[in-house]
Amino acid sequence: MSEKRSASLLSKLSGFKSMGFELLLMEASEADNKITVNYLLEKEGQFESVDITVSENTVVPSVTLVFPRGDRMEKDIEQRFPVSFKRKSDEMPHEEGYSLIDWGPFHPLLPEPVLFHILMKDEVIKKASVETGYNCREVEKLCAGRKVWDIPGILEKVSDANGISLSLAFASAVEEINAIDIPQKARWIRMIINEMSCVNANLQGLYNTAQCLGLYGDSVRISKLVGLYREAAELICGHPLLFGIIEIGGINKDIAKDSFYAANAVLQEIENELTDIRKKWESTAAIAKRLRTTGFIDSETAMTASGRLARAAGNAVDSRKYSKLPYTDLSYTVQVREESNCYARTMLKFDDLSQSFRLIDRGIESMPKGEVKQEAKVKKSGEAIAREHGADGEVIVRVRLKRDTVESLFFRNDTSVNISFLPGCLEGTELTDFPLIVSGFDLDLSGMEK
Amino acid sequence: MSWLDGIRAKSISVLQINAGGCTGCTRQFQAALLLDSGKGITLTGNPRHADVLFVAGCINNKSADYLRQIYEKMPSPKAVVAAGTCACDGKLFRGEDNGISTLDEILPVNAYVRGCVPGMDEMLETVINVVEDGYKEYKDG
Amino acid sequence: MLEVILWFIGIIIIVPVIYLAENIILSAIPGQNRSYPIQPIYRLIKHFSKTDLYNRPLTRWFPVGACVFALVTLFFVSAGENIMLIISGLVMMELFILVGACSTKEPYGIMAAQRGISRLTVWSFALMIAAASLYKAAGTLKLSLAIQYSGESILLSRLPLVTAGLFTAAMIKGNLGYFDFGINANTMSFLDTALYTPYGGRSLGFVQLTQWIETGIWLKLISFFLPWQPLISFLVSAVFYLAAMLLNAVVPKMTWKKVMMNSWIWAGGLPAINYIWLYML
């Protein structure tokens, strides 16, 4: 790619950055041996798009020079399309006195498969790199060409942490394209289900953190709470992971308020137990100190992060802001901490769980009566972007429909942004703290690699 | 069931692998271990200490090699259990050429526990039965 | 001789009972994993019924060598022999396990062996100081003679910190509580069982058996410093060890450098202070 074109692209992106825009997503498409890379930028709900079309095997300047969060997005495109970006190499150098070890991809402290290459000396990490691709199922390709009715059922199974949120976001996008106004009750039920999915994900995150801290007893307690959560989920929809309930146009079956009350009682039991665990972790000097002294990210770097990683550094990113669910009818505060270390991220998980329990409780009380499904006539073609609150941040879905068929589907979660910061955070840490830091990042790799 | 299989069935070390996906099956199994019917089953992270390899999730080309390496590291006698729809037959995510395999295309599977997600009791029963039966190939759970 | 044999067999029987008791008590706590009462025995039999993983003879036979040294050392301690013989036996046993782990040539095996060497320096130092203190206090290195002093409470009153240091060294050897040298500080990780990590199959069975016998050696050694009848002293040290094992399930794990520091302070520092104090008396 010519210098002039490269400079023009970067200056355009820099211009948007100076106006306060942030990179929301990067998508690529291929036609006639040409690759079109689309940069979608966003500022407070306002979108701007920058496109660049290049021939195959062109080297495109890296967007990370302007938007560091684009690192993972570029890697994704490189893996699928014959184009490369001019970035710093991830290759690990061979240095005398240092040993290079691999950690993963299957490890009991890694909920999802991912491989870390670690360069270290005396068990202090000098450099780390992340190799992904073990979760890749080409979901977007799988969904293209399918009828819209099939997609929620696929998306909810994509990821444990954010599958439900993805499915909801997709449904919202299709409903937006076809101007389908779903019943109010369905919106409230969707909100409750979304928050329940976040509860599940955060409980799993805490379980992983307990394991990394070596708190075997607490990890078993949290595992029991996960079992209780599944009971609550089964009370609501008959499935422990809330599968099969989201449909285009609403919810596939009405749920009695008694079921919600029964589930809420179970959730309150979970909350009480979590309060105990939280008090213990806060008051035990060894635990608090270990968490406080690991995983620090400087605030300047963390400001470019997303989701819980940003909130742990004092950046009040509100992932519920652009949701189509009735969060605006419920008052909530964005949970924020300042320390930007493992302690802040762990305590934020507890804070987010408390907030989810409160939202579910109020949601059940405020739920209106009425139908739960609108007859959904999906006939229009078009494109829509939907954003939904997920467990660790935001999920974004971009759908292009051709009548009732999905022409193309793109989605991303906040792990795509935050994983770029992980290698930097690991540098200089002890090998023993490695799993704890990775756990604090709440990587939803199956949602990222798709 | 011989006396040795009986003893082995009372102390089963399971190495559970989430090969990729929603982690529903592996979480379900972890929760199942708290039940009484999960007596004697413990989780290990070390393939050298494992008796049963419990695999859930979608297996792509990249993870297949590592799964084989892990299986090679396990001492005999050993068994492989495929848990959940993704590992058993790929169903939802298996496309024409997206590189997704079923577990039996990678490793010799002793037992299958189907479902999305499979029940806790089914999972535990399958793991125990596969050891009690002397690590032979076993019917679907 | 009969007494020695009875102690030898008795310790071999009592130590598994401690592990069974730990298993039963932890199992009874609500929310814990379920296990059979004699699951540790089932696990040991299972290990011996498996094939050995490694073709390299060193890795396969070193655990056997360690087990033999453990049995010999147990005999010495049952007979109340010279403490230096016992220390030599314990060190040889540990070296066999370490070399076996190193010979796997895998990075985690070598890391585990490095941790093991760090541990070895701490507890062998503790034992050396304990031996020197014993000689200073009792005028002999032979445990069967030193026990005469123990009966009149003189030994414990003169060597309280040595006794505490030896108990800490036993905890270090058992990877318990704040003295866990496991690489990843997690009881279920690939890296956590430190020296056990590279072993599998039958070798693991021998390593486990060695560890049980070694626990018995340490408990018997500690019991020599206690003032009661030998059997009562042994049972008291066993009960304290069981308490440490139960506490291990609830205390958080620490980074290994902190563990190293703790170990040197408690297992190395306390006996050293006691030894200096003996000279000042």
C-alpha cells in the first residue's frame, strides 16, 4: 500500500480520534480479489465509518497507532482474509539466560483454551504472548445464509459468558430492521434473563479467581452457588443455561410470576453466601494483599480498555447505555473502582453481581402484564448494529439481512479489546501470579474467536 | 467387574478439558461432583495423574493435536468420555469445512454423554461405569 | 528389637490413618467433594495398578529407590538411632525424588525440582540445627538416649523452638498451609503438586508411599522432643499434623518467595535462636 494512502488512512482515523471517537469494530469483506476493511467509529451513539479497499496480500498500516484496542480486531481479519497489518511482531525472542515455556492451551486454571508463550528468568516473566484460535468455530460464516429464526439458538451457545447477550443483541438488530415493537413484558423478561446470564458468568469468574488464589474451600462454595444458579434458571425456563427462550419478536413462552419469585429466592440465597465470601476476601490480609499487588495496569492504558477492565481503573464505561432493554426505567449506578489491579477487578465482580441481583429483583417487581411475543414479520432487508450489556462489558452485533435470511453477521465482545492489554500487564510478574492476572481479565475467548 | 476395577471406580481422577465453546458441560460436571453420586471422583490438572479424560466442547484442527498429546501422557488404563453435543457429534457448530471434528475422530472414545447440557447424574454415572467396566467401550449415557 | 519392629509397623499403619481421618473430616464438611472413607488407600492401589509412563529407567526406578531409603530411615527412627543417620536417609530420599523429577527433562518437572531443592535447603538446615541443639542439650545424638531426657521434660523445656521448627519443617515437607512450595499454589493445577507433577502411573504410587512413610518419620522424630510416653508423644504430634492438614484446606496459598521467607524464619530461624540460647544458658 502506498505511503500516501497509508498516511491518508491514519490521518483520517487520527482526526476522528481527536474529535472523541473510539474504534467500535473492524470488519472485512472480500470481492473480486479485493479486500475492503471497514473501521466503524463511535462517539456517544453516533457512528462514523471509514473504508479502505486494497488488493489481496497488501500490508495495511496498523490502526493500533491510533486506536490500541484494534490489535485483536486486526489479528482476526488477518486470520480470515489475505491481508496483513503492519504491527509489532509477537514472536518471542531467544535470549540467553531466559527460558521459553508454553502455558496452555488446556489448563485447569484456564476456563477456555488459549496458549501463552512465556519468556522468563527465575520465574519472573519478561515477555508473554497470547496465541488464540483454539475456540474458533467460524460462527459468523455458519450463520450467513441461514434464516433469522435459527440464529438466536446458535448465538446463545457461542459463549458461556455472553451467549445470551449476543442472542438478545441479534434479536434487537433484526427487530430494528423490521420495525418490530416487542411487547413490554417481553422486554422486561429479556432484561431479567440477561442479568441472570451475567450472574452466571460472574460466578464462574469468581470460581476461577478462588482457584487461582488456592482457596479450595471457597471455590467449592462458589461451585455450589453455580449449582444453585442453575436451579434458579431451570425454575424460570426449564434449562440451566437459559437456552431456548429468546426469539425474534419476544420470548417463546410466558413465564409465571411465581416462577420468577421462586428463582429470586434462590438468587437471594446466592447473594447472602457471596456477601460472606466477599467479607472474608476483603478482611483476610493475605488474600487482599495478594490481589492488590498483582495485575496493575496504568490508568492511561486502562482508559483505552473496555468493560470491567476500564471500570476498575476509574473509567465509568456504561455498557447498559445503548441496550434496548428497559435499564433506563431502573436506576442503577455504574460500578467503578480506582486501583486498576486484581483487587479492583475482583471486587468489581462482587459489585456487579450485587447490581445484577438488585436489577433482577426490581425487574420482577416492575414487570408489566401482557403478551410476551409479537407476531414477527421479517421481510425487510437492511443493516443494523445492536449493542447489549454483557457480563464483562458490551457485546456488539452487526447484522445485514436479505429479507428473512442473514446475509452477513459480525459480532464482537470486550475481550477483543482487552486481550491486547494482557501481555503488557504480565510483564514483570511472577509465574505464580500469572493465572490470577489472566483470571482478572475475564476473557470470553469463545465469544471473541467465534 | 473385577475387584481391581471396583477399587479403581472408587478413586477416579478426571482430567476435564473444555476444548472450546460455552463451557456449559464442564461447569455442569464441576457442580455434579458435589453430589453424593460423585463420590470418589476428583478433578486433576495433570494428565499423568488422570484416569479419565473428560472432553466437552468443539474440537478444531488446532486443539486436536494438543488433545492427542494429553491423551498420550495419561498412563494406562485410561478412558475417554465425550460430553455434550459438541464433542459427541459436533451438531450445532459443525460446518462443511470449518475444521470442527467430533472427539471420536481424534481419540478412541469409551463413552458418550449426550445433551446440551447433559444431566449431572448421567455424567457421573458414565464416568463411574466406564471405569467399573474395565475401561471398555461403553454405550451412550 | 520387638519394640523397634512394632514401632516400624505401627507407624506404617498410623500414617495412612491420619490421611484417612483428613479425608473423612473434609468430606463431612458441607459443600465439599464427596469421597469414600478409605479413598486414599483406593488411590494408592489404583496408582500401583497403572503402567509406568516413562521408558527412562532413572525416572522409573528413582521413586523405588526413594521408597527403599524411606523404609530404611523409618527403621532407624523406630530404633532411636543417631539423628545424623536419619537426616542422611531423609536427604537421600529427597535427592532420589528430585533427580527423578529432573530426569523427565520437561520444564515443569525441572521447575518442580528447583522448588524441591529450595525446600531441601530449609528443612535440612532445620534438622542440622536440631541435631546440634540435641547434642548440646542432651549430650548425645542418639535418639533412644535423648528420650531419657525427654521423659523428665528437660528436652522440651530446653528445645521448645527446635521442636516448633521441626514441626514447621514437617509442614514444609507436606506442603501445608503457609509453607506450600507448590508452583501454582492451587491444589488442582498441573503445576501445584510440585515434585509429584512429573510422576505418573506406578512411579506416582511409589512417590505417594514414600511421602506417607516420610510423614511417619517426621512425626516420630518430633515425638522424641515431647515429654510424654513415646506412644502418647507420637499421637500428639500426629494430631497436630492432622490439624495442620485440615487448616491447609482453608488458608490461602502464597507466592513461593513468601513461602520461602516464612520457611526460613520458622523452620530455620527458630531452631537457630534456640541453639544460640542454649549457649547463653
